[in-house]
Amino acid sequence: MKNECLNCACVMKSMQSLKSCQLEQLESNHAVVQFRKGDPIIKQGMFSTNVVFLKSGLVKIHITGPYHEQIVRLAKAPTYLGLPTTIGDKINQYSVTAVQDSEVCFIDLNIFKRVLEENKDFSSHIILELCKSELESYRRCANRTQKQTRGNLADVLLDLSENVFESAEFVLPISQSDIGNLVDASRESVNRLLSELMNDGIIRMEGRKIEILNKSSLQLISQNG
Amino acid sequence: MKNECLNCACVMKSMQSLKSCQLEQLESNHAVVQFRKGDPIIKQGMFSTNVVFLKSGLVKIHITGPYHEQIVRLAKAPTYLGLPTTIGDKINQYSVTAVQDSEVCFIDLNIFKRVLEENKDFSSHIILELCKSELESYRRCANRTQKQTRGNLADVLLDLSENVFESAEFVLPISQSDIGNLVDASRESVNRLLSELMNDGIIRMEGRKIEILNKSSLQLISQNG
DNA sequence: AATATTTTGTGATATGTATCACTTTTTAGA
DNA sequence: TCTAAAAAGTGATACATATCACAAAATATT
């Protein structure tokens, strides 16, 4: 129990810079909670005074758009969740929902802020993380809006395979309608395009189990729409 | 000359927290440069060791997408430019171009970082700014992708009127093809939709001079596509 | 095990926008 | 002031993708 934060610190660069006294501060002011697939972890519009750290699992980050809820991205552990939303104002500006069973650590915001002020390295790391995250969001948006659905779908499959599951074979963690949402397309289009990829022998599908048979083709589609 | 940074500090919340000795540090390590309309201020891919602060003027932030350059947003003074791109790695991750004559202050990155470490309030403000900026980029992306062109165009006009020029009458600072880029539409579509707005008596246009005649209609279009 | 609910699969049709092609107007440069 | 280049205006056509409408399959739920 006592070395939980230490464990996280071994994984996250931003936490490695913490001194043991600071780790203890976090230690005694955090709560680890289990979430089941489908459970909401952060809800947009809700008041929150905790920094949320995803220890294990996979989540979707989604935001209320002008017409419908939109999945911004998937995030896998270990990572902070809702840093910008928590630090900015205390009302969550987006939602986070578990798409796989997840383990989440809630850290008191004031303690977190105090540690942030006490430790320059830590705050540098957090700043760096925020910077990267913003740049990433620019890139993601440029992709979403410029590529057509086929290319974005290929990207999602490649991302799941390469970054999330690190395997050519994996089980889709979200429904086709969620995928549609993630690539700004209708559920039907996603379905049709997946069938197309199957027929072309680029992927194999059995239910939600997917195997990427021809990665280079998929990369080509990602590039050329 | 000597009180230039002080002037900025009067305007920017993040700089108000600076002590006079820290202001002096910035003072002696910055350079103010004038840019003409159309001049590039930050170029994606270039090496940079300066934090860039827009003292006056209006710029467009644009990024290389998979198919073409995309305008992420317009930014008006006073504001930092490319904070995330500069702090993150030193290679600019996006470009900034003046769309009106602008005055820009280049601050040495190391000095900026030192002040960031020395002054907790300052670093808190910067963190806050980065957080807000990331949230804003999520929202912008949700809008871009969910709304159709008519709605996004209405948004641009409203934004220019309300936030940038603070007047119902203003001169478009960018071309129709740039507007198209900003709302993910072709130049032709933008042109047609602008004509439509004119015909419907919602705006008046003479060259690039625009007057919003019916703001509430425009707001309705912004909401309902 | 039976029933309700969600997810998936697929055709037919509608539609917002891109693209092409060309002209006119405006702006910038020599 | 003349000329070249960029920007704006507008029709015709093409196309990716949404939407609608159902059926089949898979998952939850009681």
C-alpha cells in the first residue's frame, strides 16, 4: 500500500522528480478506485478537486459538441486524465469513460498544486506534458478534418495495434458507432469501410477481434485517404 | 525603452506576478521586432530558442496537415505565440504568420525558463494558460468537425466581430480562401455562403469590408448549421 | 433460459461540398 | 501607370458520406 505512489513514480517521468517527502504527501492524500468497462470516471460539467491519474486500463476522452458527444481520443495508462480540466477551473470540461476495466488514482488538487510549486522539475515536466498534449491535439484535428473517413479509420486501427495493444491482433475496445464518432463518420460508414478492408484482405475480423494482415496497405490508406 | 516589459506586465495576467528584478532579466534579453502583414513570424520545422510574445497585431496559427496547410486559429495581441512549440522541443511544431502589421517580442527561452522556475505565480499562470488553450483546442475541433460550413463560417464572422474587432463592422483580415481553410471548406463554398448571407440581408459586404446586420440570425446559423 | 437491448450488416436515396472551368475584379509590383 | 498576380464570383458536375429503413446477430438483463 505504502509504495503505490513510488510505483507510479517509476513509470511516469513527471513523477520521477519527486522527493520522498513529496511522494509521502501524495501517498496520504490519494485514493485508488477501480472502474469497470463502461463506467464514467470524469463527467463534464461536474465539480472536481482531484487530479486524476490512470494507473491501468484504457479510457475514452469525450466532449459535448454542438450537436453530439464527440470522442476526442483514447488514452491508455499510465497517464494523467483531465489535467487541463482540473487545473484550469474546477468544473470538468470534458468526460472520461473507461472502455476497459481501469484503476484510477485520485489525488487531492491542493496537494498536487503544492508539490507542483515545491518541485521545479515536477512542474517543468507537467508543463512539458501540457505542451505536447496541445500540439498533439492540433495534429489530431488537422488529420480528422483533412483526411477522409477511410484514412482516419486506418489511423485508428494502426493506433490501436501499434500504441495501445502493441500487437497485430487485438479486440476492438469500442463499438463501431464509437469508432464512427472518433473519426467523424456515421456508424454505417465505418461498418462499410471495415467490410471493405476485410474484402481487400487487409484485415481479418471475427466479431470484435481484429487482425491486421497487411499493415503497409493500411499505412498507405492512412496516407492517401 | 526600459519599461517595455513593464507595459506587457500591465496587460498580461501571467506577467503581473513578475518581480522587478525578473522583469529586468526579461528586459535585457528580449528583442522587439516589427512584422508586416503577410510576414512569417514562426515557421514550422525551424529551430527556435525564443519565447514569442505578440505585443500588437493579429496573426494566424497554421500547421502542416496530411494534405495541405491548415489554419488552426487566429490570435490577437496580447498573447504568447508558440508557447507549447517552444517549450516542448525547440523545433517549431506550427507556423505563425502576421495577417495584420504586428509587433512581436522575442524572449530568450533560457531566461524565460529561469523566471518560470523562480516565480511560482508566473509558472502557475503559464500552466493555467496552457490548460485553457488545450481545452479550447478540443472545443474548436469538435465544432469544426460537427458543424457544417455555414455554421462554422457564421462562427468566424461572429468571432471576428465580437472578439477581434469588437465591432459589427470590420475589414476581413484574411482572404476567402484562408477562411475556407479555417473552416475546412473550399474557397468556392465560402464565397457562395457569403453571397447567401448577403442576399438574406444578414451581412453587408463591400470588398473585404463586412457589416453584420443581423447578429441574432448569424448566431442562429452558428447553432443550427 | 427467455427477453430486452445494443450492436452490426447492408441496400436505396438524399445532400452538402469539392472540384473543374472560366470570368471578373482587386491588389501588388515594376 | 501599366502589367502581372492574386483574389473573388459563379455555373455545372461529381462524389463521399449521411440518413433512412430493416434484418440479423450478439450482449445484457431478469
